[in-house]
Amino acid sequence: MKKKFELIEHTADVGIIVYGKTVAELFENAAFGMYNIICENFSKISNICEYNNSISEVDLESCLVSFLNDLLYQTFVNKLLFSKFLITNLKTEQNSCILSYQCFGEKYEKQKHGVLTELKSATFHQLKIVKQNDVFTATIIFDT
């Protein structure tokens, strides 16, 4: 599977369709796609700092939204950009989803990374994680 994500048109916001062989890869590719929207010079983000976190939610979709929104917070409040994402633990049980992850990147520098496209949040609009033909997909709409 070559394609990680694709941009989609949405009325006032921006969205992506994300793909993964596993749910963990789907989450990693969702973050990858989101940062390709945010940072015009995505390929210039160096992996010199590490950010780790764990979250717990009621289901996979809620975990995905919380994961992406945590990264948005790190970017727009703490000025961190990420380009490498690793899901270190993803466990689902009845009414719970536990996610642990590592992200690698660096502090934002306007001269190096360009102007950032501000995304306010990942939303639940049209969000459903689906498995079809051994590939997981999700459509994610971001508030801009």
C-alpha cells in the first residue's frame, strides 16, 4: 500500500482520507497527513526532539480525534512540528481505547518551515474507521 492519505474538498474546512494496513498505521498516517496540511515545508522538519503521550477514550474514533488534537495543541501552543509518528500501544476493550505514542520533530522556525496553515481541531464530522479489503480507512475533517 503506497498511499498514506489524500486531501479532500470540504465546504469551509479541509479533510483527508487516510489509509493503513493496521489501525496503528492508520493513526500514524493521519498525523502524517495532518502535518502535510499544516506545514508547507513538511520535508524540512528534522526529528531532533521527541514527544510521548498516552490517552484513553471510549472508542477508536474518539482516540483518533484526541490524538490529532493533542498534536495540534503541541504545534499551535508549544510551537512543535512533527514529521515522524509511532504508535507504541493501541488497546481496545469494551467501551475503552488506550493509545500510547511517540512523535519526533522540532521547534517551529518560520524561515525553515514556512507559514503554517492553522487547523483548529480534528472533528467527528463524517469520521468512521472502516476496514475494507484488508485496508483500514478513515475520513477526517479539520476545523480551520
